[in-house]
Amino acid sequence: MRSIDLELTIDFMSVSSYKDGTKSTGDVEILKDLSNPIRGKHVIVVEDIVDTGLTLSHLLEILGTRGAASIKLASFLDKPEPRIKTDLKIDYTGFVVPNKFVVGYGLDAAGRYRNLPFIAVVKNPAEA
């Protein structure tokens, strides 16, 4: 975001389907909604990691009803292998990662490991 040379505003949402676990529950919950309307605006949704795409598909459906001029998706990490139930399109991808549970650089396992300055694979996610 620091490098985008455009007039822009930044807003935040918190959406979860993991409930402190390592596997998605399938239930998408909006923990914090946008503070500002997006009607008529070009929106880029920035995500840390995309795996099944189910949570993001649901979120993009919700945002699509709010009248944005366009909606694009950017993701730091893309884990395409588990994405069999949706044809979610990621417009901007940082890195593609294998189908492993990854942590670090802001990603967590039940609240742990966010502070790692690198991306790591959790060997046994059930014990994380």
C-alpha cells in the first residue's frame, strides 16, 4: 500500500471461518465490518493467504452487493491446491505456497507464531 501512487483510502474488515483452529469451519463470520461505504469506488481486497477460497468467495459476494465500481483481489500467499469448491480469481498474487499449514509474517495457528519474521510450515497443526 505504501507504494501505490494513487489517491486512496484504506479500510479494514475482520472475517473469520477458523474459530481458533487450523481448519475452516465453513461458517463465515464478519468480526469487524467496513467503516466507510464502497458504492461507486474501485476496491482492492487484500488478503494474507487464500486456500479453499470459501471465506473470500462469501466476502466478495457481500461486497458485490454494496455497489462498488469494481472489486479486485490481492493475496500475499496463494495456496491453490485446496481450491476445488470455488473458481475464485486472485488478481494479484505475491507467492504460491504448497498445501501445508503455514505461519509467520502475520499468519498464526490459534494465535501463535504471527511474530515470526518468515513463513514456516507447522509440522503438526493439531498441536499448534
